Amino acid sequence: MVPWLLLPPLSGQVGFTHHPFLWTSKKSKAKPNGKKPATEEKKMYLEPEYTKSRITDVGFKELVVLPREIDLNEWLASNTTTFFHHVNLQYSTISEFCTGEACQTMAVCNTQYYWYDERGKKVKCTAPQYVDFVMSSVQKLVTDEDVFPTKYGREFPSSFESLVKKICKYLFHVLAHIYWSHFKETLALELHGHLNTLYVHFILFAREFNLLDPKETAVMDDLTEVLCSAGGRGGGGGDGASGGGTGAQNHVKER
Ligand SMILES: [Zn+2]
């Protein structure tokens, strides 16, 4: 990995705890007798006054493209690491509200995500536990020299792309949960512009390299459509507020 593409560690991250679970989550539909289904009007994040909010005018569609002379795996590695730090940071801003009581399951719309342990056994966990599983697993991977090599001459493993896809899948779950369950709090903190910007950058990057299964992301298609379509300023334009985007672009401002 190219070290200069990496960001310094962010402050205010969620605390990591190591756990024995392997990183093999699957999702399944929420039970009909489960938590009450959310209604359309709950989707406050779709309101135009909020969807137009961004922290930068950077055009992400051009920004996510693999630059010439940069190795594909290096590009995937540096961006994935950056997205991990930013999703982690974004979640940490609302983590005090994401409690085992408030978020008893990791649910987004009518989809519920479960964690699977190393034997493939379904683990019943709350949303904060699920996020902790995600963050600690990804942290472990992105700091593993055998998976995300940073030293000159070290090769990426043959499983690298599939690992990146898994990381993206779990980061997507966390972003979707923030929108679905904590948008109100994000609004109160006036961080929705950051969330939208991160989401657009992340989705367009994943789209560019086919890192997310469309079936996986269908649960947020309405938001994706609004934020990433041409009508949503092509995933680029912002509201003119200050800010430097969501990370990796700070290092590659060639636009
Ligand atoms: Zn929550």
C-alpha cells in the first residue's frame, strides 16, 4: 500500500474489543412478529432540505476512478481504509444513542442483519454489538500486513478483492443503520452533510469497482437514487460549506 495515501488515525473512534467471532455475517428478513415495520414517513433522510446537504463540491464520480500509474489493489486498499475510518468516525458521533435498548437488533427497513460466529452459528446481537463486531473485524484486517501490506515489495493476497467486498458490505450496513435509526440525532448534531458526502463517495467508489452486491444495497436504493443521480448533483456538488470531503480525495486533488 502507498503510505502517503493513508490518513492519520482519527480521534474519537469507537473503542474496539477483540472477540472470537469470524467475520461472516448474513442478513435475513425481520420476522413478521418482530419490531413494528417502519413507515415511509420515517424516512426523514429523504427530505430534499436534507438530501442536498454536502460538505464539499468535489465531483466524486471522477474522483473514484483509478488514477493512472496507481495499482488497483493499492487504490482499493487506501480507499477502503479511509472509508473504514470515516464510517467509524461518523458512527462514533451517534454511538451514545445507539444502545442495546434503543437498537435491540441491527435492522434497516425490514431487513435484519445477524452476525455469524466462526462456526457459522447465528449470533443474536444488538445494533451496537453488531457494529462493534464490524469495526473490530475490519480494524484487524486493515492493520494486518498480510492482507493490507504497507511495506515495499509485499504482495496483496489472492483473496484481497473478496475481503474488500466484505468490508464494504459491512460498512454499508453501518451507514444504512445510521440513516435508518440515527438520522434525527445526526441532524441535531448538524452532521448530515458529512453523512451524505461520505455515503455518496462510498457508494460511487463501490459502484466503480463492483464492490457491493445490488441486492445488498437495495434497502437504501431510494436514498442512493436521490443522492447519487444526476438530479442529486451527480454525487458531486455540495452546499458550498467548508470541508475537505471524506478523506482520500484530500490526497489526490487533481480535479
Ligand atoms: Zn443504533
